[in-house]
Amino acid sequence: MIITRKWLNKYIDFEDITNDEIAAALNSLGFEVERTHNFDRNSNVVCGRIQVVNEIPDTHLKFCLVDTAQELVDPIVCGAKNPTENGYAVVAKPGAALANGMKIEPRQIKGYASEGMLCSLSELGISEKYLTDQEKDEIILSFNEKEVSYDMIGADDVLVKIGLTDYLFEIDLTLNRSDCLSAYELARELARYFNRELYPLELESTENLKEYQNPLKVTLDSTAVESAISVNVKLTAEQTPLKLAERVWLKINEYKSDVTDPLGDLVIKTTLETGQPLLIYDFNKIKGTLEITDNYENDTFAIKKGDLVVVDGDEFVELIGVRVNPTYAVSAKTVEITVLALHLNHIVMRQQQQKVGISNINLQRYIKPLSYATVGLGLSRYLYLLKINGFLEELSALNFIKEYKKAVEPISISLTEINELIGHNFQLGDIKTLLEPLAFRLQETGEKLLVTPPVTRTDIFQKADLIEEIARLFGYDQITPQPPILPNIAKAKRPHEKTMKNFETFLLNNGFYQAKTYALVSTKEIENFNFFGYQKPYHLLSPLSQEHEVMRLSLTNSLLESIAYNNAHNNKNIKLFTVEKIYANDGENYYHGAFVSQTEIVQNKATGEQLTNSYYYMKSLLEAYLESEQIDLNMLTYQPAPANNVYHPYQTSEVWLEKQLLAVVGVVHLVYSKEHDLKSPVYFGEINFEVIFNYLAKKRTFFADLYKFTPSSRDISIWVPNELNYQDIKATILTEVKDVVTMEVIDQYFDEKTMPNHRALTISFTFNNMIKQLTEADVNQQFDKIKANLATLKLQIR
């Protein structure tokens, strides 16, 4: 963002304030001044009137006689193409030093005396980057008597008149201060800092103008448009170029102003001053109804569905913020213009900006969360500029296409809350002095203050924002550092913290390493990694990239990124876990724990034997932890996880604790592993701790009686249809069976040729009795009951 000293002087009395003081004020207010530039670097320069212009034979040069209010005219040889008799020019006299480094001395050129130079904008300090092709080969020349008159001949303040003695401040705005993409809002900040009056920005009121019926209909076919106003303007018959000073100011603001496009230049001036981009078209080129839509394609202009565009029936008009169809552009022949002021969804516009890969004055504002109030402000300012520059003949009635109706909510806060957090003893008067000059409204309600931020401050909507704003305005360096007072009290026991700490300790003891991961992900990852069905994830207002634009809904994807990073650095055996919060559902947050394994679990270095990673290993870890948290494993049910591109559909389960989804455990899909270059299979688990926190039916821990007799075991393998869950048959298998101590699945087998659509489960039963030693006959009798129950279930034994 660029702001200039001369522009500031129009709205604040800065006569006794130095440029260094302004830069220091901006830095103190949190607006980092990246660069300053002084354009007042030309000496011995005056205004001259060209009396005679003669071509020098066989050259492109011209011999000019220029009146600079001396006894004799100045002979000057000029190589530009536009010296014209009776035109006013900027003349560098002998001895002049120019901004581009040139020193002017009398000399002979092609036998002609040259005692000075007719200057171009680039020679006086304007970068050629912001000059049109025509201006690069021209001197500064004016015939506008309103701007440069006969009385100016010989005047040494000509550069003051055309704005080439200005001083530039280039400011790096923080992401939250989109309001200061308006030069006037930056001026408001400086006026408060220096305790100076801020003069109002001149706006055009339509009340005193004769209006005609707006002849244009505009429709909306996109939710990205949040507010919209249109107006038509009939232009005056004689349209003169903008004053040179206006065009120079735009070039200092790094915009290529064009003498042939005064209406477009005024649009950019409006945008810089108010922060509101505007769209303008030649009304007589519009054939029907204008429509703003994101459901349009046009191969000629490379427009695809999803692009936010303005169309005229089937004709492309503008890719908003990027480019206009030349057919609809305003020209010197335009007699009536259509002006559109839009408040757009900044996330949609950021996506549009990333597609085209450019940045311009309009897009820099459309991609930020601007206030809806700038729509009317920008339009009123543009109409005022049209009027004072002699372009506005008649004005149509305003067409309010869509109005933004969300009101600014006041923030309730107390002085105690402010003082405790900042560490300073503010009084009510101090707070008013800081906030009211910036258009904050304060109302006392008992011990509380109701503070309503100005509509332009989209970054302030909660107490923390308001306290930060007070600290910023007061000055961080004005706050005396004080150590906090910490009361000496016993730390309260927090069962929730203990649950998560036990999870961390449990996994550390099982060879896992704890990781802290990045919470921002892409929208695509949100779609794939939302195992618990959360809604309304948090989207950043101004994300730095599409890869980090939304708060995640799962921890697993972050751990998989960590594994991919380690694999890329030749670390192939990884066991990681993390405990962090998930933010979703309009202000809700949930503690989650996730763990991933990509390694041999146990490896005997002497024998080489190893226990390989598996679904059942991850399941056993989950159940062992849940048992330590007094969760009855009999209350768990395992269900096949719904189809997903991330995990294997037949080796991933949802774990339900009664009617709540507690966890997901499984293996990462092979396709996902290949896409992300994971070197070997990765098994994962993720727990929603909130289910454990709120579960009231936890088992009470007792000392268990020890069996003094030797247990016996039996294994059986059965074919189970794929649509039947183990949890559905578990209870029936043990109907009227006694002395079963444990029952667990120890293996799973698939054979599509022998038994398609089935899987073989191997179940192990352990038998024992507290009173007697079970005989072989006792065990077989109970095992026969199990077989009978399997027959009742019509399950085949392998």
C-alpha cells in the first residue's frame, strides 16, 4: 500500500510534521514502512512556453525557442516527438540536476545551440514502468489553461503544481488490516496519532442532482456477490484529459495512468482512496441484461465454470478484477457509462486471483475481507470525482441490486479485563481517547463497556481483538513490563487432562514418538479426512496459499505428512502420535488423539524374528488404552468404515462406544500410499477424547481373583459372510456356554475361490474355573455347545 505526503496534506494539517515523524508514526501503529522515496530531487527547473518549433534536417531532432520569462528566449534542441508551439513544458535550465542523474549544461547539437532541456516524466523521477508507450517518447506538455496558465511562465514551482515534489511511503499491511487498503483509513490512523483534525472525504450526494430512470437491469447468479449497486452516468459533450497532477499521483502510486482514459484513471483513484474497486462499461455497447455469474464458459476469452464474470446475455463482458472485453470498454466516443460497485466473497476472489496468477490494484482489494460500507462510499467518491473533473452531465437513479444486511455487533468488555490482560491501569477516558477518533462507539452499561467497532474494521469482532487494538493504539513500547502475579494455590485435578496424559504415556511406553503438527490444510484434505463427520470447518479469511486455507478436521493427515517427510529423508520405520484440538461446528472444539505405525513392532536382534505391523496390533493398542481408562470392552462395537480414498475399505473399522463414534482404526490405502510416496504400509488410529470425557458408565476397578487351576484353550475357524460383523455373532456363540474366561479373534483369512464373499475368522476360547480343575471332558462339553451355537447361526466350520 502506498500513500503520499501531498495527498495526506489534503485531509490533515501536516505543515509542522516531518516525513520521518510520519514514518515513525506508521511503524508505531503497526504499519511497517518498507520504503520511502522523495520525488523532490530536481533543481533549477521552471515552466516554459514553447514559441517556435523547427525540424532539424535529416534528424528526428527539433530546434525550439522557449519562453522562460527571461529577456531572451531559450534555444533548446529536443529529441521527443511532441514539442508543439504554444504548449507549456517543464524546462531544465543550465546547471540543473535531475532525478535521473543528468546534469544540464549549454552545448552544441548538430550545429544548434541548446541551453537547457525539455523534460519528460522519466527524467524527473517517474519510473518508465508506469509510463505508457506514448509517454516514454514525449516531454511533459500541457495546453490546459486551467492547470498551467501564461502567468506560470518562468515559475520555479512548476513541479509543485504537477505533483513531482511529493514524498512516498510504501507500507506493508498486516493481513487483518484490509481496511487500510483505503488511503483515507490510513489518514484516519495518522490523524488520531498526531491528534489532528481529519477533514472529510468529499463525496457526491445524489439528493441535489437531477436523476433519470436507470435503464439497465443487472441480475445475480452467484452467491459470491454479497452486495451490489449500479448507476448510469451521462457524460458531458466536451471531455478534457485529467490534470497532469492527477495522472502523476497515480503513477507515484504505481499505476500506469493514461491520458486517453480519464474515466478509468478516476476509477483507480477512487479505489486507492476508498479501498473499493469499481467496474465501468460503455452503456451503449450493452445489448441486454448484465448478469454476474460463476456458471459461464467462453473458450475465446479462456473463461471456465467457477470464474466470476460479468456477461451480457451470451457475451463475455469482464472477468472481475482481471480483464474487460474491449468491446465493452469505455472510450473517447462513450456518451453514457454503467458503473458497478460490488462487495464480493474474498475467498472466491482469492481463488480467482490464484487461477490467473496476477496481482493488480483491484484484485489486491477483492481478495481481502473488505467492509460492505465501502460499496456506497466508493461509488459516491467516484461520482464526486466525475463531477469536479467535468465529466458528469446527468445521473440515473441508484439500483440497489443486493444489500448487505449484517449489522456490526457490539463487544461487551470491562476495564478490569482490559487492564489485567494488557498490564496497565487504563481509565475510561483513556479508552475513549484511543478509540473514538477511529469511529468506535462506546456506551457504559454498569461495570461493562459496550464497544461497537466501525463498519470498516472487519478484523475486530471479539474481546481479544479489541484488547489488542487498545494496546496497539496506546503503543506497545509505552506499556511497562511487569511480572504476572501468580497465586500460590494447589493445582486442580482435571480428569480430562489425566485421560490425555495417560494416552501419551501409554504410547511412549510402546515405542511411539510424540509429534506436534500444523493445523492448516487444503479443502481437498478436509473432504478426505473427516472421519467423525464434523461440519463447518474454519476457513481462514486471508490464507497464504490453497494448501493452508482451512483448519483440519482430523489429526491423521498431519501425521501421514510427517511420515512422508521422514520417508523422503530415508527414515522408513516410523511410529508417531499426537494429541491436539479439532475446531469445527461454529465455535466448538474437540480433543483428539491419533497414532500411526510404519515399522516392525518387535525385532529380536539375536534371532532376527520380528512381529510385523497389522490392523490387530493397532486394535490391541487401542483396546489396551481404553481398558486403562476403565472402558468396558464389551460395550465396544466394530463396524466397517464407510468408503474413503484414504484407507483400505476392508481393513478399517469405526469403533463405537454404545451409540457414540469413539475411534477409527485401520490401514492407509495402497493408492494413497503411492501418491504420497509412503515407503511401506501405514496403520493408523484416531480417538475422539470427548466421548471418553463424557462417558459415565466406566467400570470400577477391583482386584480380580486369580485362578489357581490350569486354563485350557480351544481354537476354531469359521466362514463368516462379509455382510455379517463379528460383534453381531459374539454374544450368540456363547449362549449357555460356561467357564469361558476369554474369547478373541486371532486371525482372519480370505479365499475368493473356495468361499467367495466370505472371510475365515479364527477364534480362540480360554476355559477355567475358580472351584475345580476342568477336565478334558468338561472343556469338550462346553466347546460342543459353541459348535452347536455356530450351527444355529448357520456358520460353516473350516
